Amino acid sequence: MFVTHAVVEVWRGVKIGGETPAGVYNRVTGCDPLATLTVEAV
């Protein structure tokens, strides 16, 4: 990864409902143990 410069997926998630980027995303794949990510509107 660091030596070979290979691309490694860290976190990929999906958001259910709505088209705004704010909301709760659930992890689908990736090596990060974080299960959900919340994006708040500013």
C-alpha cells in the first residue's frame, strides 16, 4: 500500500433517501471499522 502505491478502499457507504449530501451513511465496504458516518448540513 505505501511501498507499492496501490489504491486501497478505506470506506465506502450509501445513504438511504434524499438527494442532499447531509444525512447518515452506512458502510458497505472498506477496511475502516466505522459502521456509520453522519454528514450535517451547514
